[in-house]
Amino acid sequence: MFQSLKYSNLALRLSLAAVFLWFGMDKFFHPDYWFNAWVPQSVTAIWEGVGLRPMDMVYVSAVFEILVGVSLITDIFVFFFSGASILFLVSIMFFNGFSEVIVRDIGLMGAFLSLMLWPRSRNSNRLRQ
């Protein structure tokens, strides 16, 4: 059977990139849905408390998710964005409570953790982190 660290890493990165690019772009097309369905009142109050519009949080998360997707596709800053994505997903679980979405998020966090633990070449000239 064919096995390759290089191609398994690529498959993992591209599949995660597809998920994050999809959700990131969808937030620009349907911001009202994302705001009404996913932004809890406690988070809205925090954003209003610092003088920001709560809807802006949808756009900030959209930009973050698109940056994660681009990072995974280009293989640049993967370690940083994987760690940031884990924190992002943990914050979603914390603020939205436990639901069936947690199963998806736990799988995504495991995938990002595996990218953070992936062996890297010491002689690589590419900017990886």
C-alpha cells in the first residue's frame, strides 16, 4: 500500500482549508444567519461593551477563517494558524455550550493538533511557521 507523509499532510491541509474557506466565505454571503444562529448574547454584550458592532464579529471570524484556509493551502504559518484555530474552536464550544457541533469541532481540533505535531524538515528553506 502506498504511504506518504508528504501527501497525507497535503490531503489533511487541503481538506481543512476547504472547510474553513467555505465557512469563512459563507459568513460574507449570509452574515445575518451566522449572527442570529451562532453569536450568543453574552458575546454580543462583550463586543458592545468595547464599542464594536456585534455583526462585526461575524466578519472578523470570516476573515480569520479565510486566513486559516489560505495558510493551509500555501503551507505558510501552519503551526501558528493551527494553534489559533484550536483556540477559536475551543472558544466556540465555551460560548455556545455543548451540542452536536462539538463532535465536528473535536474532529477539527484533532486535525489541527496533528498538523502542529507533524514532523518538519530542519533543512527546509520554506517559511513554515
